[in-house]
Amino acid sequence: MAKSTKRTTSSRSQPGNRWRLQDAKARLSEVVRQAQQRGPQRVTLHGRDAVVVVRADEFDRMQRPVSGRDIVAALAASPLTDVDFGRLTIKSPVRDAGL
């Protein structure tokens, strides 16, 4: 019994950001343009994601280690900056311990 494969009618494998390898090779400039304008483009091999084409600045950002400044900037840009996280202080008795 022959194995059936799913075919698409357009030259792109799927709508959105997925390209079959053969289509990506034939239309590489379009894949690059879409990555620059619309975000990451996935290239599939045998129906499975193989690689993702991303903008160079996005790749550089992903390769840079996260610093404390990045965390501070992310928290400052958060829509939850007005949420008050109350700090609970529990006073417990302290006893002297002989060492």
C-alpha cells in the first residue's frame, strides 16, 4: 500500500511563515524579505521544522547573554509596574545558641 502525502496547491508549503525546503531554495530572497518584514520564517524538511530564518539583529539579541540590566529593563517595561507586591515580614523569636 502506497504512503499518501499531503500536498498543497500553492508554491509555499503552508500559509504564514512555513516554507518547504524546495520552495525556500527557489524563493530565498522572498524568505529573507518575509523574515525581515514579518518575523521568523520556518523551513521544513520532510514535513518537520528544520531551521528558522530570522533577522540578523534578532539572532544577535538571542546570542547575547542576559544581564541584570536586561532584567531591570524588562521589569520596567512590564504592564504590571503598578501592582503592589506587599512584603510580609514575620518576626520570630531569636534565641541564643551556644557554640
